[in-house]
Amino acid sequence: MADPATPPRLTRRRLLGGTAVAAGAAGAAGIGWGAASLTRRDHDRDPGLDTVAFYGEHQAGIATEPPGHAAFAAYDLAAGTTREDIVGLLKIWTDDAARLTQGMPALADTEPELAARPARLTVTVGFGPRMFAVAGLDQRRPPWCNPLPPFTIDRLDPAWCDGDLLLQICAEEATTVAHAVRVLSKHVKSLVSVRWVQRGFRNAARGQTMRNLMGSVDGTVNIAPGTPDFERLVWDDGAARPWLAGGTSMVLRRIAMNLETWDELDADGRALTVGRTVAEGAPLSGGAEFDEADFGAVDRYGIPKIPPSSHIARAHHAHDGERFLRRGYNYDDAPAPGHVSNSGLLFASFQRDIDTQYLPVQQRLAEFDALNQWTIPVGSAVFAIPPGVPGPGGYLGQQLFEAAATRN
Amino acid sequence: MADPATPPRLTRRRLLGGTAVAAGAAGAAGIGWGAASLTRRDHDRDPGLDTVAFYGEHQAGIATEPPGHAAFAAYDLAAGTTREDIVGLLKIWTDDAARLTQGMPALADTEPELAARPARLTVTVGFGPRMFAVAGLDQRRPPWCNPLPPFTIDRLDPAWCDGDLLLQICAEEATTVAHAVRVLSKHVKSLVSVRWVQRGFRNAARGQTMRNLMGSVDGTVNIAPGTPDFERLVWDDGAARPWLAGGTSMVLRRIAMNLETWDELDADGRALTVGRTVAEGAPLSGGAEFDEADFGAVDRYGIPKIPPSSHIARAHHAHDGERFLRRGYNYDDAPAPGHVSNSGLLFASFQRDIDTQYLPVQQRLAEFDALNQWTIPVGSAVFAIPPGVPGPGGYLGQQLFEAAATRN
């Protein structure tokens, strides 16, 4: 992969091993999240006090190991909003996030006590397509910053789609997430209306892959923060748009699961649908969860061990440049009348270029994926994620707006 | 309190200290939850593997220290359900709960891997008023097992009220809760429909009181598991209804918070409304959070330090028998269009007799409570909580149904 002279499997393992050592993580099985941004844990202290750095080249909440809870909130700009209004809003969000993530109340925080447990809080801000137009900056909008094209599998509800601004708020404690969402929402409520809020959760033993509510490991094939692949595939280098250097893009898909009919499938049927064993998450070509899937492997009758129609066969990148970072969360909301549950996945991916990395994979899955029988995309949104704030005094999106101020 | 010869403050402290020692807890500040049912924690192992015993004189999830997540789910019995159907359902729930709480998959669990992290899971079953009628056991229904009388402050939405059967499912991990709710719901779906599911969360440092989303400590005055008061005030002794010995009652109130207007109040205004300082949660009569409030204390002008209109003054038990166990959770759902948030409290209380313990307090609060300006009860439900299952072979509610089988 990174080094064509080395067999891919060995390279991958070496990368994983190296990252795990760098992170000081307990297990080397996972993708080695966020070596740089992880707060060192001391089991004698209260983990609710752990913090993730706010300032940096990149926004936190992307290379950061995902904590147990997330809220994704989208906002629509009010009619008549100006570029200066948006800059003002971003300065407020920057100041609020810089404080809250470090366990300090926001300015004029009406519930300062709820800020006392940051619990690895991260706040990640994104720009929806229309924000650029409202700000008079459409010429700086990345070409991939558009609603995704419609897919035949979509059953989208506008209530879960689009949005001018995004907040991704993650923490280990749900109370921390609730407080941060409220503070950040209400401090800008004269400028925006809340379009949607989607809450999710994920749990796994340290070093293991989370499972979604279908019971499958979710996120095995991923790119490990700290690796050259990650740098290249996730972070924009600013070549085309200098303001975006160190930023990225985010796709959020709300994928409902039809667990009623999924329940009718036994473990073998599920394995053939996904392409992995259920219990171990190992590719059906053999080995363990983090071994590379061998899509050419056949059984003694010449039948592919991993069905070409299976989810991992269809989702597999055709080339290295089709990879992206997955950082999803489960959702489980109150069921509609007559239903037993309302569950699914908040699929969140980060990639430098949606058009070249994410879309080809999504197109393949929409064309055919055995899993589509049980999963229904009901929400879809795309955001440009500006770079981080290097230090106090700056604000999120400054590179975009200041370039505009001097050059427009 | 327990010993009239000892000043109440000292007695309370002694009780708290004793319980904390028994529980081996880190802090002696809180009410000393669940000495008996707490699994000992070893920081070197994965807390997602911790379990709470299922079998016992009482159901778990009441004297158990509340973990971070809860779902309260109510079910309506389908038309034509017989007593035998209900017994069958309860046997399924018993078997499922006995396994899931110990980290084992339920029988025919379609996602057995999601059962591998019990995370202190408890499953608590309750009987709504109509269940007794459907089962032909109305003569055994406790007199307090009825919908609460209407209060002038109520703005109840039937979507959050009542129900024939209740599940209270609590765990430290949201995925565990989601899996348990789904397993228990779908295994009985031919007999019931889901009436409502309400999800909540709570977070606090060990030994400290949780805060609600108004920022207030919530649950300071509570009765400590393991104390004689707890035994007397929570568990039924079976004198009136032998089947209920070791059981109790539950009130669940969904209380919406108007955080928009609450935000207009400063810390002093909040303190006078609640009767406690915001930061410390200390009664305005002085001292620290767990000191007794002195409702007779006046300032040098003769004005009560704790306003008689304040929440704690109105909520304070007129006598010892008006106390009950509070075990609430915050909720924070997706806001309705045009709103910033949709937050509140899932107030859950356990008491031997709703009519004598809970109702007088609730009546006083409904008549007047300064806090009512910002809180709106939108859901209400009452359940009889049968005793625990002593050991393998029994089932939840057996005492009720077997007494009926032999005596009816």
C-alpha cells in the first residue's frame, strides 16, 4: 500500500504496530487513534476530567479517538445574515469551544457547573455548501462541497439533510455533550436556527472495533491517525485552496437499519452479507479481523470465499486513493408507533476530496451491496471542515474569511 | 431522624459514613448507593465487563447505584392477552434479563456480541394498573397503583404516559442499553406494543450528586440504600399484599425544562428558586451540600434564608414518612422545529406507598413551587415493582401469579 515493494499485509501490520507504540495504547489491534491528541490516562484520576487540546493545525474530533457520545448539529443561517455575522458567530464558537474543551465554562455560561467535566470533549465546526454563498465566498467553495448526488437506495427525509453550519460535539459523557450543544446553539441563536440534531454513541473495549446495532464490527478498515496515509488522505494540503490547508471534508449519512428483517438472518447469512464473520469480524477469506481481505480467494469449488456482492467486497477501495476515515456512531431513538425500535448508524467520514475518495465507493454500494436490503439512507449532509485554530486570538475559518477580506 | 435522641445532622452523617465504608466507595459525600449490589471495581480491568447480580430478594436497578444510561420503556398488552400470556412474557423477560445482566446473550439473541459488555446492566420490571385487570387480578392491585391525579401544573402528552408493563434498563454503556431494550422488546412483540421509550443519562464524579440540565445538583436529599430508613420506606413488607413483599412502586414523570427562560435567571435568582447555592448545592441556610436545610433560619431582618416558596422548602417532607428514593436521569432529545433544545428530567422515584409518601410532596409542589415557572410535567406513569427472583427457576411476578393460581 504505502510501499509497493512490501506485501500489503505486512505493511499494514507494521503501520498498526508502530502507531500503537506511539500512542502508548493497551492493544495493537485497532487503528491506533489519535496518538498526538490523546490525553494520557491515569487510572487513579477521574476520566471525566480528561481533556483534548483545542488549538492545533487541525481541528480536534477527527484524528481524535472517538469517545462514547456524539451529537451532530446542523444550523441554517437566518435570512439577511452577512459575512460579518458569520465571522462573529465563528469567533463565538471558537471562544466557547476553546473554553469548554478544557473544562472551563463558556463566557456567560449559565450552567458553569456542567462545564466542569470535559470528558475528552471535542468541538468540530463545518461549513455547508450554502454558507459559502451567504458569505459571498462561493468562489472559494471546494467543488466537492455540495449535496451528494441522489442514489437509488436513498429514502432521504429533509429533516435529516443538509445544513449551512455543522457542529460535531463528542465526549465520553452525555451530559457534557448536552451542555456543549446547548451553549454553542444558544449563543448564536439570533443568527441561525437549528436544522437537526442527531445523537449517537459507541462503545468498545480499548483497542477493539466498535459494533453497530446489527452486531457487526464497524470501522475495521480505516486509516490510522499519525500515518502518512492519514496525512495524505484526510488533510487538505492547501494547493487548490490555501484557506483549506489542514482542513478536510465530512460526509454524514443517517443510515436506518431494518433490524426486524435483519433478525431473520442467521450468523452465516450475516457473514455472507457483510463478508466478515460476525463473532470475530474476520474476512471470510480467513485470518483475524485486521488481516487484509483476499477478494480473490476461492473455495475448492472455485466459489469466492468473500461473495462479490458482500458489503466489504463492494465497499473495498478500488485503489489506495479511494480510502477515507470512518468515525461513525450508533443511534437508537424512540420508535415510531407500531414499531419496536428506531436504530441505525450515523455514518461520518472524513476525506480530503469527497468526489474522488468517497463517491466512487458510495456509488458502488448504491449500485449493489447485499447489505442494502437492511439499510436505508434517510439523511445526508456534506460539510467543508476548516483547519484548526493555531493558538489563542485566532478563530475557526479565519483562513477563509481573512483571505476573502484581503483579496476580494 | 432514625434515633430521636441524636441530633439529625449527626445521625445522617453517621449513616452516610457507615454506608460508604460498607460500599468501599471512594467518597463519603453521596448517599452511599447500593452497598449490597455493587460489583467491586478493579481499575485494571475493563469496567464494561462489570456485572450486577440479577437474583435476589429485590429487583436490581433500585438500590443499585445508577449507572450513566437508562431507558424506560412502557408496553401495552395486545387485545385478548390472557393471564397465561403475561406469565409467559414474564418468564421470557426473566430469562433474558438473567442472562444479559451477566454478560451472556439472551436465548436466540440475534446479536450475541452486543451482550458481551454488560457494563453493570440492570433490568427492572414493573406492572401498570391495567395489567392487573387484564390478568384478572385487579383485587391484588395495590391501591396506589393508578394514574396519578391530575395536577394544575401538568401539560401531559399521552405519548409519554401510562403503560401496562415497564422495563427500566440501566447500564454504563449506551450500546448495552440499546441491545437490552431491543432484545426484551422483540422477544415479546406478539403480546405487546411499545407505548413509549424514554432514554436518559446522568454523570457525576464518584461520590458526588448528579446535576440536571438546569445545572442544579439533583438528588441530594435521598435515602441511602442499606439503611433502616431505606428498608422501611422503599420495600413493601407484604403485610397487605403478600405477593409484593420485597417489591415497591415507581413513579416516572417526564419533566420538560424551559431552559430559554431559565437562562434569564442569574445564579442568585436560581439559588432563591431552588433553595440551594448553584455551585455547591448547599442549602441557603448554610453549610455544605449534605448538611440539613434549616427552614427556620432567618437573616438579620427576620427574612427566611431559604424562601418558603423555593423548591426545597416545598419539596421537603413534612414528616419522615413522606420520603422516597429518587433515581432520575437527564434527557436531551432532538429539538422541535424553531427550538434550540428539548431537555428535561426523567424523574423516577421508588417508594413503598405512592399515596402516603410521594403524593403529599407532589401536591405541595403542584400548589406552589418557585421552580414550576421553568418546569413542565409532560409525562406521567405509575408502576408496581414486584420483588426480585430469588434464584434460577423462578420468574418475575411469580409471587403475584402463583398466589392467584392457588387462591383464585
